[in-house]
Amino acid sequence: MKNLRLAGQAPGRDRSVVEVAGVRIGEGLVVMAGPCAVENEDQIIRTAVAVKEAGAAMLRGGAFKPRTSPYAFQGLGLKGLKLLDKARRETGLPIVTEVIDTRDVSWVGEYADILQIGARNMQNFSLLREAGKAGKPVLLKRGMHATFEEWLNCAEYILAEGNGQVILCERGIRTFETYTRNTLDLSMIPAVRAASHLPIIVDPSHGTGILGMVEPMSLAAVAAGVDGLEIEVHCDPSSALSDKDQQLDPLAFARLMDKLRRLRAFMEELEAEDASAGGGADGAELGATGAAGAADALAAADAPARAGAGAA
Ligand code: PEP
Ligand code: MN
């Protein structure tokens, strides 16, 4: 891919790890969980305690919500950030929260451990540049109409400002399919692993918009080699002020976390087997078992040939 001077992978280069308050994203599986939006103190504290108990490593929650309608709940703004800070102090969980306006980047960065740039703002180049100067890790979600190359170029904007702490997040794209809220493109996991050194996480909540799909898509992402997940969890989803149909309750989240841990351990066993069989360095020998190896194989493949294969 052209011009990915900083985001692109180079032969022999290690994959990047973004460290946030002791959490290492790009190593193992990091789960960020919490409500779509911060609504009140009781809701965010109860949810934060529940996701922490279930094993989440970070708390998510929006204080600034990019909503389709101007009349829908827009988030609590500064009050929401203060409540997130309280939840962080009570649970020790670092916080990921969205920033939607260039004017807010520096002060939101005083509360956030990771600044999230949402799908709707992926190509807001001024926001990307501001986030690049903020000195905070940035979670860059894929725009719902963005190609792989456009998305990685947006990461490049942040990196070009001197901020190397970028995490990519696949959250589904718009296709002709309307049954799901978005079409979750899990093929981006091996694609990112092949083309870039940046960590890649998946958001199965916005990616599907359907409660019963959050678990299978999370497990599928782990099987495909994802570095982390961002999952919406609410202490009482039926009362949520936004995205009530896709937020897991604490019990469902705890069950999912248990399955994720077991699947991840199994994947590590497979990867260790591949490595001891000597396949680690040469992905082409790995077959379908090792997600990391499969990505290596993809990187080694002839890129123009791949592009050609797509042309009908
Ligand atoms: C979110 O994570 O709160 C969100 C709005 O997601 P997206 O930008 O992917 O729609
Ligand atoms: Mn949401």
C-alpha cells in the first residue's frame, strides 16, 4: 500500500504494542467494555464494577455522542467525563471515550486514557491532526464507508503528528445488507496484521447492532487473531438512553468473557504448536490454523495479484 510510511508493516518489524496505564494493547486479548453512553453516576459505577469483575481491562463510555438526530440524547459532556473519572478511581479501569470536536481534544484528553475517534469522524482530518498532537493513545474506528486503504491513511495522519500510539478498530461497514446494523468485516483482522504493525480490535456491538450476534462475532474475531474487543455493556440495557438493543447485561458479558478466555487459550496452544513446527517465520506453511501466521502469508503474497483477483 502506497504512502503508509509510518503505519505500514516492514519486513522484520515487530507489531506495535500500545501501553495504557499498564494495559498492553497488541499483546494477548484486551477487552474494553461499558455502556454506549454515560447516563448517570449509578449507571456508570454499577456497569464499571460489573465489567471489571468479569475481567475487562478497560472501561468504555461516551460523554459526547454523535447521534443521527439532533433531538436524541447527545451525552453528558463534561459531567460524563467526571463520572468516568469517578468510575476509574473506584475500579482502577482506564477509560476510552470519544472526542468529536477539534476544540475539545486537549481537555477531553485530560480525562481519557484513550481518545476514541468514531466512525463518523474517521476522515475528519483536522480532528485526526489534533489527536495526533494530544499525546494520548488514539482508538481510530473505521468509517462506515471507508476502504481499508482510506482507514490506514487516517491512522497515518495521527502518526505523522508524532503520536505513535494508534489502535485500529473495525466496527462494520454499510453494505446492501440491512438485516444487521452494519456488516462486520472480520477480514480486516488479517488484512491489518499483514499491512500494518498497529494493533487491531473489533467492536461487535456497533458492528452488528444485534444482541445475539455480539457473542459469536466476538469469538470469531478472536479466532481470526484480533488484539482486543470493544463491547457495549449496560447494567440495565432496557433503560439505556442509546443503543439499548445491542448492549449486553452484566451476566451475558461475564459468560462471554469466560468463553473468550478459553478460546484465546486454545488459540495460543495452536500458535505454539505452529511455532514449534517451524511455521512461525513462514506463514505460508501454517495453513488455516494460526491467525498470525495466516497474516504473514498474506503479507508475503503478491499484492498486485490480489488487487487483480478482485477485478471482475
Ligand atoms: C461508539 O463506540 O460509541 C460509537 C458511536 O461507535 P461508532 O463510531 O463505531 O459508530
Ligand atoms: Mn453505541
